[in-house]
Amino acid sequence: MKKIFSLLILLLLFTGCSIGKDMTNTPTKQVEAYLDSYQKLDDNVLNDLDTLVEDTEYTTEQKARYREIFKKHYSNLKYEIKDEKIDGDKASVDAEVEVNDYSSVLSEKINEDDYKDSNGNYDAVKYFDYQLDKLEAATDKIKYTITFNLTKKDDKWVIDDLDKTSMEKLHGIYLH
């Protein structure tokens, strides 16, 4: 009886481990992990943010402000998985994300006369300071549905690269 009981326990342990492993290898779980990485500000997200920040024309101080704005943005991201469809080695997961709406700040028409230096020339640094002030003060939220496409590679679901529109929605900069 002890042998049967021990065998049963071992069988449950092995089955439980494999079920747990398979449960994390679903399209939905991969999308959740991807979005969680933004909320948790994992190293890959922060490295991508650093690359993005370095490609701006901001001053060193402005780059630091921009980085902090988006770290806050990412950590406040909310999401809900709405649907999952699997067709062989392809899948799609629809997620509704709620993010800060920065589109109005970024689409605002500027009057260069408002951002002139003491010589009367347009001063981009003044404008960038204004823009960063507006981004920091932004409190409006917006919800978008983003469809994540996945491909099964070596028995593991992998998220395909997001298109530009989906990335803009995730970052709250989609001009709708």
C-alpha cells in the first residue's frame, strides 16, 4: 500500500509539474508576461526606454525627466485579456490596455513665437521643457484594444513584433 501511495504521489508531482509548465506556455500567459514586464519595469523594458531616450534631441536633464515620465507610465499600465484564438502554430490575443493619453500633448500645434530665446530665435529647449511639463501633468487615461500575434516556435509561444500603431497605443502616444 505504501508503494502504491508513494507511486501515486510521484505521479501527481510529475503531472503537476508538467501541467504547471504547460499552463505558462499559452499565448495568453505570454502576453500577460509581456505586459507585466512593463508594469514591473524589467531590464529589457528599461533598456529599450534608454535607447528611445538617447535618440531624442532633449538635453541631459530633459532625457532624465522623459525617462521618469515613461517609467511612471509603464508602471501604471493596466490591462485585461479579452480573447485568445489559436490556429495551429499561430495565435492571437486581444488585450485591452489602459494608459495615459499623451496624444493631445504630442498633437498640440506650437507657436514658435512662444518659445523664443533672448535673441528672438526659436528655442527648442524651451519648447521641450513645456512639452515635458504637459506630459508630467497629463492625467487623462485612454483604453485601446491591441491584438498580439504569436507564433509557436520549438513548442513555445513567442509574441511577434508589434506594429507601429500597437506600440504607439501601448505608449499612449497614438494620435487618434
